[in-house]
Amino acid sequence: DAICFYFKNGTVVTWNVKKNHINQYIELVEPFCDLQLPVYHSDAFIYRLGEKATILPHDYFNEEILTVDEDDIDIKLSLSYAFSQSIKLKMYELLIESLIDKYSPIIKSVSKGKKMPVTRKTILRIIGDILETKSMVNLKSGLSYQPPFIWQHPNIESYYLLLTRYLDINESVEVLKKQQNKISEVFDMLNTYLEN
């Protein structure tokens, strides 16, 4: 049976849904979304039933195989929370990287003490883009914490932890913090340039 979980952070996790049908599930909620982001990211796993919950790479294909020991909706939900967090963190990383890439020539010019190659109005727009991205990429949104559903259901916590370790969620949070610091430095540099 097809299952679709919609998360408050804007992610969608599906089970037993063919790739060419996923967009139908996304289109259902698009009218209710506050914000359409310029960066989109997806990930896919093969899953199967087995004797023990594990995650292993496929022998031949570039896919991971998630094995669960029980076909249970709560187990799938706990795993979906981990997938949701991982996808959102990757999306934030891509969003910040695209912002840095977009303004990299200007940033390099300012850091070398050269004259800014753009107008004051453009600098203000860049600062606005940085502020908008910083407010969007808010780690206090719970992406670095275990969701309440998991600690309210300790019998499924091991599935969630298995997947968060495999997906390197804690490492992704640290990478994102470093990227946020980098974007804050750029923001401070541009502000200082404007003041001077």
C-alpha cells in the first residue's frame, strides 16, 4: 500500500509510491505552501522486509537498501522523520551554497580590499537575500533534535537512530552551522563596506 507523510518543514516522504507518481502527491499540497524554494532535493532508498533492521548499499546499483523487520506504520513514520530531517538539511546546504556561488565574485572583490563592482542598491539587495536565507535556515526549527513522536514511542526509537546515524544528520547540522557562519561573515563584511 502507498503511504505518504507530509511534514511541517515542507518535506514529503513516500513509501511504495512509484517515482513517476510522486509529483501527484506533491501537487496535492502545493496550493497550501507558504513558500516555493528555488532549490529542490530528493533522495531514494529501496526498502524490504527482513529479519533485522539494517541499511546497506546495493551490490550492483547506486542505491541503499533499507531492511525493516516489521511492516508497521509507526516504524515507517519514525524512519520518515529521519528522511525528512536529512532532506531538509541538504536543501538548506544547497540553498546557502547557491547564495555563496551567486555572490562569490563580489565577496572576493571586497575581501581583497578592492572597490565594490556593484551599486549600493545591489549591495542592499544582496544583504536582503542573505537575511532572507538566514531566517529560512533556522536550526532552531528542530532539525537537529529528535522529534517528540520518537521519544514518545521508545519502542521505535532504534529505527530512527539507525537512519539518522546512516544519513549523518549530526554531521550535516555541523556543516550547516559552518555555512551559516560563513554567510554571517559575508553579511558583516557587506555591512561594514556600506558604512565606510
